[in-house]
Amino acid sequence: MILKGTKFQLKVWKYLRSIPKGQIRTYSEVAKAIKKPKAVRAVANAIGKNPYAPKIPCHRVIRSDGSLGGYSGRGGINTKKKLLKLEGISI
């Protein structure tokens, strides 16, 4: 798959692909993992612009307070809940 996005978006999306099925990360953890710990909002924006969901599993990223945040894929937050449930994650 050839991805199209900004350099920053591609970095974020590449990391998302490394999150194992059945696991979640927070937006803050993603920012730290890509070596941009202060870029939490930019990470959230990049995830929100992911046109490749669920192939790039942005549904595995949640807010630090444990709430789901958003989902850019078809069906929005309800789809995110379903995908997480299918992976054995209940939030």
C-alpha cells in the first residue's frame, strides 16, 4: 500500500501499524514513541486524518483518561468500539 500524507502523518501512521492487535496506546504514548513527546495534539490530528482506517489501526489509540477519543473510519466512534471489542478490548 502506498500511503499519501505529510511526513509527520506518515510517521504517525507507520507507528500505528506497529501496535499489536488486542493492544491500545494513548495519544501521548504515540507522541513519545515517535520522539515528539510534546506533539500530542499534532498526533491526534494526524490520526484523525487517517484515510486508511482500519488497515492502519487508529482505533487502537485512546485518550489518556481512558475515553475513546474519535475515529476517522466509516461509522465513527461506534465502529471504533466494535473493532476494539473484536480484538478483546472493552472500554
